[in-house]
Amino acid sequence: MPTSIGMTSSEITLRGVHKWYGRYHALDDINLSIAPREKVVICGPSGSGKSTLIRCVNRLEAHESGHIAVGGIEVGEDERKVDAVRRDVGMVFQQFNLFPHLTILENCVLAPMWVKNMPRRQATEIAMHYLSRVRIPEQAHKYPGQLSGGQQQRVAIARALCMNPKVMLFDEPTSALDPEMVKEVLDTMVALANEGMTMVCVTHEMGFARQVADRVIFMDRGRIVEEGEPEAFFARPRTDRANLFLSQLLH
């Protein structure tokens, strides 16, 4: 059975986490706790370590030192623990990563059937429920290539929700979309946030951050430079680096 390392008061905890790519120090002494039902937005310039951080949470990237735990289960080299964490953590990427040869419904039922040994009928009911939640149930029998980018990203969100995760991770989910498709995906994410889902979102959509986030974390050069409530962060950034970033992003 997965064991705890005493971090159960937080849904996600990182302590002294370091990650290198060769000589490049991608994550430099990251310390972060995220409470159940908290919505956290991570922002910062390209190459600051944002995506690497959330990819380390479910072991898509391996950290070299420090501790990461999700729901009290340490994420490390023990594959059983990693599998246990991944069952509770959904992730939505920049690209949709849908199987092009499967229908939308088949994309959604695959993981519940294979990972949770769920009967097809039950998996189908759950998939249709979440496709309805993201407002595209009528697309269930189409293939990904027949959908718009915004619709495909909503399918990716529904697919992750079919595993009934406790946490959702979003890695710049709107960055590959045309501007007119961004709102439909953000609206779906806002609805999830309003229902109390624990969320960590890497994004440059500052309007979304203002509306949804309980906390904004600003990263630069692999470190957490500043964090705080959205109102304070956007109105009164404490560091020159965050102020420069916001001035360039917002203007």
C-alpha cells in the first residue's frame, strides 16, 4: 500500500525540490503547499520552470532531489505509488493528445476501462456525463479531426474528469488555440473551479487568474519569486521581476 510522508494536510506538497536538465537548473529549491479545493495559477516567462513543476507532480518528469507528495503519497521511484497518484490526478496539456483513430467517446472510456477495470456500459455513462458537462455530448461519435481545437481541448478535459480525479493540472491549455476558441475552454475551467476542484494551472491568461485563482505563483529561472492573492499580485507586485513581467504581459 502507498505510504504517507506526513503531508496529508495539503493536497499537493513540494519540499526542497530540484530538477536539472544536464547543467540547466530547471527547478531550484521549490517549496509549495496546495490545499484541497484551492485554485492556483502559475505564471512566469518562458523557461521559468512552470511546466516542469506540474509535470513533476505526477512524475511525467523525475525530480532529482527533494520531496513531492499528492494526497500524502510520496511521488518518487516507487511505481506503485506513482500509479496511485496518477489515478487521482488529471492533466490537460497544451496539445490535446487525443487518439485520432478513436471516436470522442472511445477516447473518454479507454482509461476507466483499462485502469479501473470499469465495465463499458458504466464507463460510457460516465463519459457522456462529462461530455455533457463540457457542453459537447453531441460530438461523442465523431473523431477528433472533425472537431475544432476548442472542442478537442474540452474533450481532453472531459477525458481527464472520467477518472474522477481529486486534482486537475493544466499546462497552458489555451496556448495552442486560436483566440476565438480560448473563451470556450476557459469557461469550462471556470465551471470546474466553481465546483471546488483542486486545480493547478500554468497559463498566461491573466483574466482567468483574476477570476478563478485563490493564489498566483510567479516563477523565474526555476524559482518561486513571488506568490499571493490575485488582487494583491496584480495591483502591487512586491518584486521588480514580477512587475516587469506584468507590465510586458498586460500592455
